[in-house]
Amino acid sequence: MKKYAIGLDNGGTVSKAAVFDMQGHQVASASRQTPLLTPKPGYTERDMEGLWQSNCECVRDVLRSSGISTADIIGISVCGHGKGLYAWGKNGLPAYPGIVSTDNRAWQYPEKWKREGTFDRLYPQLCQQLLACQPVSILAWMKDHERAVYDNIQWIFSVKDYIRFRLTGRANSEATDISGSGLMDVKNARFDRTMLEDLGIAEVYDALAPLCYSADKCGGISAEASSLTGLAEGTPVAAGMFDIDACAIAMEIVSPEQLCTITGTWSINEFISRMPILGTQIAMNSIYAIPGYYLIEESSATSAGNLEWLIGNCMENEKVPEGMTLYDHIGELVSAVDPAHCDVYYLPFLYGSNAHPLAKACFVGLTTYHGKAHMLRALFEGVAYSHKTHIDRLLSTRSAPSAIRMGGGAANSPVWVQLFADVLGYPIETVRAVKELGAMGAAMAASVAAGAFADYAEAARAMVRVNPPVIPDLEKSHIYQGKFAKYTALCRALDTVWDQFAV
């Protein structure tokens, strides 16, 4: 009998479930949207109970649509966005709305820790820059602004650790997520109370759940979760991982020579290493899903989510030629504009920035000559330039890869994939069309935990198929080099005014 694994993927606004067989075929998928709450500028939240119910509905949907017997499900696992905070209260309820990774309310705390020298003292342990959206910053903000909530916290969770807790009733901090939180001694893979004391949040030490690793079994489906999801009680639940690890696992990133880029709401750019890389431009080192490796990451919330915003707000009534999807139509519009003759620039800072922490999205260079196609091209290019900013930092510390592997929303657009190849100057590899890449990585964790594969490398050999590379157009690459220089000059120039946007 065939065996299957389920992966759950919780992004910033959408929860997804997908069922995979042991050859990597996606059998069924389902999704639910959890409304994003923005009570104030810079705040992005969601209802934690509604999020849990959305996950349960997704699992029920995929079981029903796939027709698979629950007896053939060898396990389930979870991935989700990193950063943010999903706090569970001592009263057995969510302590506060879930805070998403695009939240910027705590932006002053990393600045303060740098100014006071706290960051420099702790950097050898943290192995990463501190960000406004990390739990460490949000908790410091909460201590100062929501003290009753802060004092009620029993467990500090990432989104996927929270969902796994609701599936099993067992609290754990999985390494890939907690090592990117600012709350962990990443160098030594442990929690350190004195480090938290230096950050002014010593009280949270006792709210850090026991550490586990991505393919560990973390209990089974509880009776309550069984009634809500339709899964058999006791179905094994694997720890899972940060979604950027899950996507990398699902793209067969299993050796340090490789480099990948993931295009979602966040621009994720990463490779793996046996040791953290410190004292360089690189912002983030965290623990990777494969034991013995660190994930070397450059990222910001500046990627393909910008297109989804533009579509939702400016293209709802777009006339799409018969037989085409909206995304095919957008690709044609972008292709119709010569990059050499489009001096419009887009800074993709709707949700965050890799320039100034208060930077905002904007188009620069528009005239009455320009239309929708020019703006779409500028957006495609701006997202690619943002990725290039991060990838250049990564490559300053290592040898060049033979190709860059690409996943996420932009990887589904042949026009955007070619543009990435031209902007970055490297061949771009994508993987076999798997709609839910993060969920596949989570399902691979469940499969390894269940013993279907010895490790992630074996799972990837069985489940992942890599497409032929897309080769850069050298003439266009030369054009984009000049345009990227203008893009970076615009970012630097606007850095001088963003402080006036502080609230």
C-alpha cells in the first residue's frame, strides 16, 4: 500500500495543507486565509484561534479531496513563517494576537541595543543581526507596553510551533525557528539566561519550551485534534521547520556548494555551512534542518508579495485575454517593455526594507509616457534587485555557485525567472512544479521522522526533481548592471529622509 505524509505551511496570511506520496507527487492541497489585522501603522497581527481552526479545515479538506485512508498517513509536520510571536498564556488561551513577521512595532529596540553596545557584546552568541520582527524585540516591546500580557506568557512560540502544540498538546521550541529568534545562543545551540538578562527580558527564559530538531517526533495527534482534523489519534507529528528551511529542503539544498533564493513575501537568499559566518555583511546565521549545518541567510520582506499587493489593489478589473491567466498576461506586459528603455524604478518596501528600517515602497521616474506595463516591469526588476542586494552579500563570503536554485511565487513566472537570471548573472534552476513547496519540505520532515527515509538527502533524491537551468542573456545582464547601480543609488539617497517617517 502507498504511504503519504501531510505538510502544513503557515505563511503571513494563508494556511495551507498538502498531501504527498513518497515520490514527491502532490496528491491534494487546500488553503484558508486568516485575515491580517493592522490595528496601527507598523502592526501586523492575526487571530490565533482562527488560525488554528484554518489549519484544521485545511487538513479535513485534503483528506476528503485525496480520498486517502488515514491509516496510510505515516505522519504530519508543520512549517511556517519565521520571526513574529505566537504567545500562549498561563490561562490556557492565546496570550495576545499572533504577531506576523512583517510587524515593525519594535523597531526601536534593535537600534537601542546597538547604541548601548548590548548587541556587540552578544553577537558571538547570537550569530545574527537583531530585527524588529524577531521575538526578542517584540517581547522587549511587550514588557514595556503590554506588561500584563508579558507576565501571562507560558510559552513563546513561532507560528509552526504553536500549530504543532495545538495538534499534540506538547510544547517544544524547534531549532530552525528558535535559532532565528534572537533568544538563543546559536553558537552553542542552547538557551542562556544571562544573555536574556543583558537584553532586559530575563523573565522569558522559563517560557522557552524544550529544544527539538526538525525530524524529531514531537508526540502524536491528540484526541481533540483528531476530532477537528479527521486524522487518526496518535498519528506521528514531526517537529517541522522554519518555512525557508522547508523550501530549501524541498529544493534539495543539501550541500554547502549550493545557493538558493525564495521569492514570497520575504526575499530569502541562503546557503548552508558547517560553521556560522561571523564578522561579515551577512545578517543571519541559524541552525539548519539538516543536523550539523548552519543556514547562512540574507533576507527582507521585499519580494514577490509586492506583486500580489499591486494585483489586489490596482488590477482587480484587469481584462485578461481569453485563454490566458492573469499571471501570463502580466508576464506578456512585462516582456513588451525593453529594459533598456524603461528608466522607472520600484523600491519593493511595502512590508519591510533591506535599506533603512523605516523605508517605504515607491515608484521613481514615472512620467505621463509610462503606463501599467512599465510599472509592472519596474516591480519585477525592483524585486530582483532586492534579491541581488542580499545575494551579493552572501557571495562576498564564499565562492560562486554553478547555478542558483529558485523557489516561491516568482519561480512560477518564466518571464520573472529569466529576468532573475539576467539580473543575477547566474543560471537559475527551478524544481518540478510543486504548488506547495514549503508544505512539501514539512512532509519530508514527517517522512524522515516516520523512517521512510534515513535522512533529508535520501528523501530529496526520492521526492525532488530539478528542471534544466535558465541561462542568463549576457546583453541584458549588462543592461541590468547599470540599472542596479541606479537602484542602489536611489536607496542610498532616500535613506537620508526616512527618519522623518518615524511615528
